[in-house]
Amino acid sequence: MFKKKSKTIEWDRENLIPIIRKSICTGEAVVGFKNKNTREFMEIMLITDYTDLEKFVKMYGIEEEIKTEY
């Protein structure tokens, strides 16, 4: 009857890039934002499966492809 509306979290689209960081050794993946100016990475959440990545994309309203760094 009452659906929960999903709100997108606002983020600085001019200075931040969404990035997936993967470990070469363990394969662990985290997703977050990288600052274009300082190259500092801000970790948001651990990715255990594809649904976690979908949740991140919906939460932040990301429409472009997310690059992967190792």
C-alpha cells in the first residue's frame, strides 16, 4: 500500500568520481568516490555481490559506468 520512496544522496559530481577498488591479492572490492583534485579515495561500502553494487548506484543516482582500480 505505502511504498518507501528511495531518495538519492547528493554528491559533488564536479570533483568526485565513483570508483570500485579491488585488491589484487584477495579480490576484495569496495566502492566509493575518488577526488579528482587530491586523488583521495573515500570508501563507502564493501561489495560482496552484484546487489551491493546496484544498491550503491541507486543510493547515489549514478548513471555513468563505474571504473575499477587495482
